[in-house]
Amino acid sequence: MNKTRLRKYANLIARCGANVQKGQEVIINAELDQPEFVKMVVEECYKAGAAKVSVDWSYQPLTKLNVRYQKEKTLGTLEKWQIEKWEHQAEVLPCKIYLMSEDPDGLAGINQKKYAKAMASRSKTIKPIRNRMENKYQWCIAAVPGKEWAKKIFPGERTSTAVEKLWEAILSTSRVDNDPIAAWEEHNADLKKRYEYLNSLGIKELKYKASNGTDFRVGLIPEGVFLGGGEETQGRGVYFNPNIPTEEIFTSPKKGDADGIVYSSKPLSYGGQLIDNFWIKFEGGKAVEVEAEQNESLLRELIAMDEGAAYLGECALVPYSSPIRESGLLFYNTLFDENAACHLALGRGFTNLLRDYEKYTEKEAHELGINDSIVHEDFMIGTADMNITAVCADGREVAIFKDGEWAF
């Protein structure tokens, strides 16, 4: 891949994605797949003014060994130094950059129940610390090719060719062309116009229908808002883009107010494994019944992670003509596949999706209907014939999506 273009991508992640501020610390999480590109991102963060850049490396085969050989209690326990590291982050509020490249099947064969329980235990320790950081720091999720991931998408190609093709897919859908920063400013402006229109309607609930069997309604929070593209940190007001790429406009629905059935339109990559061809039935806002052709037990473990995991934390609107879908690729990666189709998320909602969210405590935000959980997992439901209707507080019904596209 052309190094000039890769440098533009690294600059986009540092300055438009995380928007690193002068004197700020940066933590980059990455697999071992693209060390040269990680080096580029580190350098671009320093050029943007970072005081210190740290890289936390991970490697799926080591995770599999840890799950296999460690006892569940050991696997689920954070050491003192690990807790202190999280406390440090809550104090200094670093930028956090996540460079995803994992093999979609990289954790296949592990003891699912053991791993899920251990991660739930670790999350209980981390969650109170992370809650203190919520909405106050910049973060960005982007992607780089891993060899196994590339071969999953392009199975008939040589590894080097598959990696090159995946680089091209990542860069093109992330708008890395002549002037990526300008392209993202234009894209953010378009998303803002659309979510401002939705916010002007006073939407009470959304109704979804598609020919695959999806027939579903979900209530929204009166104080809630839609957002899309970039957002600002609480207090400092630093604008950043959490996801590169992104095509969604989203809100957090009201916990306990959803009924009907939704069918998946793409596989869900969760915990290094794929859950495919599934449906979820909701009653009283809660997932009460599920079925999947692949990894149904993993889906059941997901919705049982804690009390909030069976409720919804997000409703996201993505047109069927999204560049990610038009690429013709199934990425087997939620960052991309969620931006190819309308989706929902099980688990944690976003407290900054309340109007004037700064005035609410975390407890008050949850009392208003923002769901709380240690998980947040997006699953795709959008189709070419999906219709979504907004029921407004004044009784009007307004078409939001018609045949998979924006109706306005």
C-alpha cells in the first residue's frame, strides 16, 4: 500500500479521529499485525502535540492460552498494577485509539462460559473507574488489516494480495483520498443536518418492518437526542470522531420499552467468534427469546452477562446505500458491518444522548431510561426493503426510512 496514503490515514486517526490535544497522553491498543502503521500513528500523535504515547499490544493466540490454562478466578482478577493503570487513565483522561485487526475466528474453540464469566468479573472492577471517565475523553476506533482477517474476507487470494485488498477497502470506506480531513468535515456536516432534523420531530417511538420477518417497535426517551459523526468531550468541548468509518445516526432508546422480533442481516462478531443467522424477540424491552444457526449458545451468554445485557442501548440508522455495503464486502467486523446497515445494540446506552446531559448524574440518566450494562454489542438488522416510521409525541407518523434509504 502506498505509504503516502497510509500516512494520511494515520494523520486522520490522530487529528480527526482522536483529535489529540497539546500535552495530552495517548494510549493505543493494537494487535501485532501492522507494527509499521502503528509506528506511523504514534508519530502523528506526537506531531499533533501528544506529551506521551503508549502502545498496549495484544495477541489472540495468547488469549486462547490464558483461557485454557488459567483458572477462572485468576483470569477474571485484575492485579493491583492493572487497577492503578485504570485509575491513572481516569485521572489524566488520555486519548484512546483502538486499531482493530483481529481474526474474526481467532478465539474459536475456547471455553466460552469460562471466558464470559472471567470478562464479566474483570468488567465489574473496571466499570466504576470507566464511569468516571465517561464522556470526558476522546477515543477513536479504526482498523488495519490482519492476515487472518484479510484471508477471511478474500479466501481465494494469496495472503499478501488479500492484505492489500483489505487495506484498500479500509482506506476507501474511511474516506482516505486526496484530503481526508476535508472529506470528514463535509461528512460530519451532512450527518449533523440529518440528526438535527430527527431531533426536531419529537419522536416518541420507532417502528421497523422488513420482509425477512422483522416487525418491531421501540420507545425513545423524551429527553433523548440523536447524534452522528463527531461529538464533543464533556467540560473541555474537544470535537472528535469515535469511529472511522461511520455512516450512522443513533440514539439510546428507553429501557424496558421495546416489543417484537428482529432478524439479523449480517453475522455478529463477538468475542472472536461469529454468531450468524439469528433472531431476537423482545417483550417489555427485554430479549426473551433467541435463535441462531451458528453459536446460539454464545448469543445466550451475551444477553446473560448482566441484568442490562438483555435490554437495548442503541438504535442506529444507516442507509442501505452506505459505502460499506456498496463495497460488496462482508467484513466480519462490527466497526464496518454496523455501518453497512441499520442496527441495534444490546447492553450499555450512552448518557451523552440526553439533551443537556451534563446536568444529569449517572443515576439520573439511568432513571430516565438509559440502559446500564458491562457490554455494548451492535447487531445488524438493516435490509434493502426496511421501512422505519417515527411516531411523534404530537401523534404524527413520519417516514424515516423507505426501502432501506432515508425518506427525507
